[in-house]
Amino acid sequence: MHKKSWLWLIGGIVLLVSGVLGYIYVLKPNTVKAQTSDQITEMVVVTRGTLQDSIESSGNLAVVQERALAFATSGRVAEIYVKVGEQVKAGQPLLRLDSTALELAVTQAQADLDKAQIQLEQTLAGPTQAELAAAEASLASARASYAQVKAGPSAAELVQLQNTLDLAAKAVQQAQGNYERSGGRSAASLQSATIAYDKAKAAYEIGTAGPTKAELAAAWSSVEQAQANLEELKAGATTAEIQTAQLNVQQAQLALDKTQRQLAQATLVAPFDGVITALNVAVGEMASGSAITVADLSALEVEVSLDESDVTQVHTGQSAQATIATLNDLVIPGEVTEIAPAAEVSSGVAIYPITVRLSERPAAVRPGMLADLEIITAQWDNVLYLPQRAVQLEGEQAYVMRQTTEGQFERTPVTIGQSLGGNVEIVDGLAEGDIIGVVTQVTTAATTPEASDGFRIQGLGGLLGGGGRP
């Protein structure tokens, strides 16, 4: 990774002269011996244009969005609706699992919810006329039963009990006679008649004795319970009963939502517009892991890593450009979209991932291609500039050797500004098109024939066309 400064030329040309034609006059005569002297060995032109500062790196192109989709529930693949390479829209079904059991669960959950809602409505509405009538009838029946128990058997019931007892007694007498006449062979008949008589006698004694305290208490308890049921029904539902009914509805709704969500998860849908790039299952197989991959190929990005000295010069929104060497140095503009907030430290060196999204997607460009990335960190438009080697410093004063109309070079003070990658901004002292000599120390062994107040290059007049200011 390294930093590079470059420039776009706007309305100017650079005149480079690599050799000096003829002989050169220097500031003072030299004796015939080897010595070092300042000579003009190159000429450049003051140009107006754009100066840029940039940071370079490289990385592989990648899609902006790519998603590997997996089922949230296990199951067997029932249908696949797409194939690899197919364009899909966001929300489009891609494949689904066998959902028979899930569909039944949704149906049952819906029925449970309907039932809970009906119960809530009934609780809020209060008792119906039929329910009130039934409760009142139950109370009346309980009261009648209590009255009957308290009063004991009626005269007709007593007569019936007496008649039953008399008939049982006669049956015993008859069976006893038969037993005696048969010499004991009819013992079973006698035993049966005796049992019937004992039952009739017990019933008669109970009926004539009147109700017991326990019978009266049980009958009265039935009356009280029927009365309480009627009063509760008339009072309507309590707050607790209403809350319970509401809670039942909420729980039923949650159960339905869960089953519906599980049913929906049995179908994978496209999360965004894109292309199917991988399909990892077939119909009839059990789905596990990533089943299908969708990628948005309409936009590409490149991620590079910058060190801590470079990342401080980068911010989101900066312009950038990617050069694809394999496509004849195709240049694609882009923009910095993301800067990692934390560094990744490797071997003690902190690096920061930077993402640049390309603003164009030529058809020939594919994910995975290597891109040389250049991030523009600074730019100055419509400025005068020179190669930095043409400017000399004496103390804090900068100066250049400007060519006059006579072909001589005179020392001209200048005010300089930004210095970027071998070029320097000229704020004041020169005009666009001025020809500047680049001074270089040269070792010579020839005697200079005469002294001059400035630098002179013989034989350049025709080449330069009389350029320069007086």
C-alpha cells in the first residue's frame, strides 16, 4: 500500500526538454578543471489544472448484497420454484418444505382461538334468558325435594309400604308351608321370600319413622347451592372471570401466531431483488444448513485495508475509482461508503477495512475480479502548478528560473501553496504558460567563455518559439 499524488491537466501542456542544446553560460568564469555548477537541464511550462491527492490499494470486487438462506424448521423439501441463474424479485417464493402437519396445526390453533373468543363474548354478555330459567327451575326442584323429605311419605305412600309388607309376609308364610310339606326341598324359595320380607319391613320402618337429620341437611344443601347458582348468574361475570376469558383469547392468539409463523418459515422467499447463485438441495431431500443463495449483482463494491496513517485521510462520501487491469485498465467511478470503526490488528499492525461502492456496473465486470483502487483524499481545482523540482528554496523564499523573451532565464520569486506528489501550487509570481528552467547541479570540465547575469541556453529560441515574458 502506498500513497500517490496525481493530476488532471485542464487547459495546459507540459513542455519537457531533456537536454540542453548548445553551450550554457553560467554565473561566473571557471578555470579549466572539473567542477560542479548549476545548469538548466530541463524546461517545464506553468500549467493551470487540477491537483489531486489520493491513496491507492487493491482488492477483489464483491456483490453489495448476498444472502445464504436456510430453513428455520427441519423438514423434507417439497417444491423448488427457481433455478441457478434465475432473476428473482423481493418476496418471491423460492422453495418450500412439506407443510402438511403445520397446516393442520394452524387449523387447530384457529379453532381454539374461535372457541376462546366465543367464551369471552359470552362472559361479557352475561346470562341468557334460557340460562336464567334453567337456574330458577333447579332452585324450585331443590326446594320441592327438601319439602318432600321434611314432610315424610304421604298417606298413599304409607299404604303402599304397608301393602308391600303384607304381601311379603304372606309370601313367607306360603314358602314356609311349601318347605315343610316338601321335606326341606324348597329351602331356596323360603330364603328368597324371607329376604323380600326383610326389605319390605325395612322400607316400612324407614317410611314411618320420618326423615333423619342427615337427609334434611342434604336436601337443604341442594336448595342453598341452587340459590347461589341463580344469584351468581344474575350478578354476571366477575372481573377475574373476564380477565381469565381475555387471557385465554390472548394465549390462543399467540398459539395461532406461532403456528402461522412456522408455516410461513416452511417457505423461503427472496429477501431482495437478485439472482440465484447457488441451490444446495433437491426435492425429497431433508433440508439442513444453507439451502439457496441470492445475490444482488446490480451493484459491486470493493473492500481494501488501510493502515492508521492513511485511514485518517479517508471519510465516507469521498470519490474513488477502480481500475480493472484484466479489462484493458477499465476505470469505474465509485464512492467510499463504509469505514470500519475498529482496527484489525495483525502482527502488531493496525489495519482498517474500507468499503467503496462502484457507481457503475459494466456488463464485463464480474464479482471476484481484482481492482486497483484509488481514493481521492484531496482536490484543488483551477490552480497554477509546476513540477516541484522546478522550484528552489532559499531560506523561506521560493523562486524559479523563468525564461524571458530574450531567451535568458531570470530568478523570479514565487509564492507556493499545496505540494502534492511531485507538483506544487503556484499562488503568486507566475502566469499560465510561463516557461521555467529546471536547475540541476552538473559536473563540468570546460571553461565558460564569459560571465552572464542569468542563465542562457543557446540555440533554444527556435524550439521555444520566442516564448517567455520580458
